[in-house]
Amino acid sequence: MADRTPSAPPHRIVVVGGGAAGLELVTRLGDTLGKSGRAQVTLIERTRTHLWKPLLHAVAAGSLDRSAHELNYLAQARWHHFTYRLGEMVGLDRERREVAIGPTRDDEGREVTPASTVPYDTLIIAVGSVTNDFGTPGAARHAVPLETPDQASRFHRRLVNACLRANSQAEAVRPGQLHVSVIGAGATGTELAAELHRTVRAVIAFGLDRIDPERDLRIRLVEAAPRILPALPERISEATRRLLEGLDVEVLTGTPVSEVREDGVMLKDGRFLPSELVVWAAGVKAPDVLREIGGLETNRLNQLVVTETLRSTRDPDVFAIGDCAQCPRPGFPQPVPPRAQAAHQQAAHMIRQIERRLAGRPLEPFVYRDFGSLVSLGKYSTVGSLMGFLVGRSFFVEGHFARLMYRSLYTMHQMALHGRTPVLWRSLFSWFSQRPSPEVKLH
């Protein structure tokens, strides 16, 4: 596709999904192609603010104030020369090259934006992933997923309410009344379990003296696989398990769940775990809307099947990146993993691909580079492995250095959205303007 002539309309680039990959992509495209008028860049997103997904466990635990880290899509669009369209993709007409957007409504049910369509010349789908409960009875009704900031905030409110209720009731705390079961010991579930150990005790310390944390509080991490963090190196898994058990987090591995009930979790081996709160963090899939959307090829997890260039297998004008894409990884039996670093790399690759597409040059294959894995366990520790490409092996890291590397991932995301200088100035201002406050959110 060659560069447009001076009289031709700008190339219409539409990105669906404003997660880490999609937002980084439209920000960079807006700053280059949008600002210069070479393209019209549009983001379709069903929410109004963005929060980096790896922070959701901290919002749920109450150790992070989401308002201090959320980014408003309208403002980002204004600052970086792209258009933001509020709404959820509900269909795709490939023949007309239009994305169908459903209507949005407020909390009272009144329509905010009507159903509409958005035309495109190049479409990039980056809608991420949602929780996969594998059809487990009761999971959708009684377990809280951690897919969005609203869900994380809802869990935290229920957690604080449970503590207030237990402290104010006439009778003693019942067995299981302050038990929390986290289903799924991937990164999200594991990080949440560690954070909850500290933050629940912090809440109780603010005058809830009828609750004894050592007696009344119990946090369980339940995993069907033989070990926690099954997708990461075994050394990370072992180190993390030792730390969790040192915090009295009960770790159950090789333990599938058969049902989630209002008052707890039933395991397939017949045991019942009384639980006031259940978090489902086991498994992900692409949103159901992608299942054969517009006749595009999808897999059993609803992911769009793409070639090595991130282009869909059935339409040269449609691409997919991030967790919603099944991208081949030559030389490996499994496709590119659904991880934050993969989404970041694919967004950067797509920027170059768009330039080549506009210039009529052939597209290049995406090459995933695994830079290692890091798991944050709050203030207790951070563990992980970093890839040493010069020597061809990975290094195990732990403690303050690992924590610094974990924080640097978020800083890199912020720099991709705001630029290096504003992020550095904001960090300095935040450090100098710190005020005394509870280290955990109390409402």
C-alpha cells in the first residue's frame, strides 16, 4: 500500500482495545502519523480510563490507590493526536471494512453513546484477555475476577466490609468468616496472596481490635497444576512458595476446584474450604466477541490466529496483538505467550509495520525476545529470572534488585505513554511531595 497522494484522504488506522499494547500503539501512531496528517488514528475502548493491568492485584489488596495511576483516554487522545471512541466492539464487517460498536449506558441505564460503526483501512485488534473459569459451577456467580480496575476495587470494598462486619458483630468471629481463597497461582494470584497477607493486617490494625489476625485470618492459594507459577522457571516457583509459606499463606497445589459456593470452595478431592471471599485468577482466554468475528480464524481460546507478521490469516487489512492473538513462535512448540512483555514488543513491532504498509513495502516477521520473569510479592520480596543474552542463560534475581527491575517495567510503560522527561519529573515531584497516609486503602 503506497503513500497517499496529496489529494487522497488520510489512511484510517483503527485500534480496538486500550490496554497496554493498544494504548502504547495509538499513542506512538498519533504522535507520528496522526500529528503529521498522514493517518487518522482511532482508539475504540469500552472504558474511560486505563490502568496498567499488573497493578490490579495491588488495587484489590488495597496497597495502591488506583486514582493516582489511572490515565484518562480522552485526555491522552487530545495530547497525542488520536481519536477516542467510547464503546465495545460487537461486530466486524470485513467487506465494508467497518467495526460495529455497541451502545454505552450509565449506571442508571440511560444511553450515553449510541450504536455506531467506525470505518478502517488498517484494523489492529488488541482487546486483551478475560478470566477463563473453564465452566466451573458457581465461579461466575460467587468468585470475583481481576480483569478490570472496577472489579479490583469491588473486591477490596468487600474485603474491608468483611473486616468491619466481623469486628462489629455481637458474636465472635466464625470459623471461615475471614478466610480468602485465591484460585489460580499464576502471577496475579500469587502476587495477590502475598499482598493480602500484609494489607488485611494493616486494615485490622486501625482499631479493629476484636479480630485476631493469627487466629481469624487465613489466606489460601489454590492451584490445579503440580506447582505454583507453572508457566515460570521452577526455581522462581520454589522460592516464591517458600516465601508464601513463611507468611502463613496456605498453598495447595495439584488441587483442582469442582465448585465455588457462596460460602466457600469445593475441591475435586472432596474437601471444602470455607471462604468469605473467592478470587478467580486461574486461566485466561480472549473475549467471547472474537469467536469467529467477521469470519476470522480463531482458536479454542477465542484468540485470533495471526501469521508471523501479526496479520490475521484471512484478511490482509486486519492485525491482532497482545493476549488476544495466537502468534507463532518459530523454533518453539508453543506460540508467543500471553505476557505483558510480549504485548509491549508487538506494539512496538506494529508501529514499524504500519510505516512499511503505508510505504508499500513487505511486512517483517515478529520475533519475540523473552527478557525473563519477575513476580512482585509486595514489600516482602520480588523474585525472578532475567535473561542474559550475551552468555545465553538466565540469572536468578531476588530482593531489592529484582524489585527495582519490576518497577522499571511500569516506568517503561509510562514512558511509552508520556515520554521520558515528563515521567522523570513526575517521579521527582511525587518523591518530594509525599504526605503521611495509611499504607493501605481503608475504604
